[in-house]
Amino acid sequence: MEWFESWFDTPYYHILYSNRDYTEAENFITQLTAELQLPKNSEIIDLACGKGRHSVFLNKLGYKVLGLDLSKKSIEHNQQFENENLQFKVHDMRDTVAHSKVDAVFNLFTSFGYFDSQDDDRKVFKSVSDVLKSDGFFVLDYLNENYVRKTIVSDAEIQRGGIDFTISKKIEDQHIVKDIKFSADGQDFNFFEKVKLHTPDSIQKYAEDNGFERVKIWGDYQLNDFDAEVSPRCINLFKKK
């Protein structure tokens, strides 16, 4: 089992990241959909949707949304929100999406870079390309590897949900590796996260090889222009040729 299959399916993952700013995320998605000029009723796939907060909000904005995620427990949780224009399914982003072609695919908040193999990375771009209409949009919201290298904090103690998390980070073989230790429910746990430090150029190469052109890069969730030295994010907007 891959690290993300076990860690993302635990309740502790969601406890650790329970501080995520929903208002910032909703403002970002509102600006993003306005920037793309996506008409209402456009169909969007939220790829690696987690517990569905972005899918639900996109649906509230008037879009038809399919949320896909590898975590069965997350998808089971999300199915309570389903309606005629909002559906959730278990799906590995490396696999072909069995669905009619859509107007846009969003992969948000660093939900890429989990795989060791470049072939697996390529499979993600191919699966997205295959399910997109011509001139459809692919938004890949990723970390800025330069910024990560400059700002990495090696050790931290975080308390959330009554749990003390001890977190160590390091950069190893072009990956940022996060070691997570904590005790809960009478047990000691040790999980890790491993995310590849893709450069903007390497991301663009995957995209071009799969029939995309890059239209824009934003550097943060306010959609400011990307600056390789200081931008915290690398938010890529691709269009299928």
C-alpha cells in the first residue's frame, strides 16, 4: 500500500489539516472560475477531491461537478452531499476516467506529486487530457519548489483536536518528506508524506507531452502573477489543444 492510501484514509489526517482556510479556498475558486469565464452548468472534475469541500462549493456556484478521490472513506463521507449535479466516486488519478468529456479538471491544494515514477506522473496528465473537451481547462495547483527550499521548517509541534503532532521535514532526492508522529486512542502512530519537488519546467513538459499548452501561472490564491523566488504557490492553467 502506498503511503497516501493509508494516511489519507485515517481520521487523523483530517484532524491535522483541520485548520485549512475555507474562506480563502472559496475566494480562490470564485476568482478562478471567473478568470476562466466558465459558464454556469459547465462540467468540472475535482480530481483528488478529499472530503469534497471544493466540489460542494463549485456545485453551489452553479457547476456540474464530479469529485474523484482514492480514499474510500472520504468518498463515503462526501456522498451525503450528492445531488443531480454533484457526484462522488472512488478513483485513482493515474487511471482513465470513465466519463464523458468535461469542460475543466481542477487538481487543487497540492494533490499531485505523490508518485515516485515519472510514468505515474505522466499517466495523470494523460487521464486528464483524455477526459477533457478540446479547449478544456486543466488547473494544477502546486507548490513552488524554490519557495519550499527557502522556507522549509525542519521541526514543529502542532496540537489539533486534542492530539500533539510531532512533525519533521527534510528534502531528500527531489522530494519533501514529512515525518508525522503522534499518540491517539491509546496507540502510537507514525505516518509520512512524500511529495516530489516538481519544477515549473518539469510540469510544463508533462503537460506539453499530453497535448496541453500553458496559458498562465499564478503565484498565490489571490491570483497574483507567479514569481519563482517569492511565490508560495505554482498554480498552472493549461488548455487542451
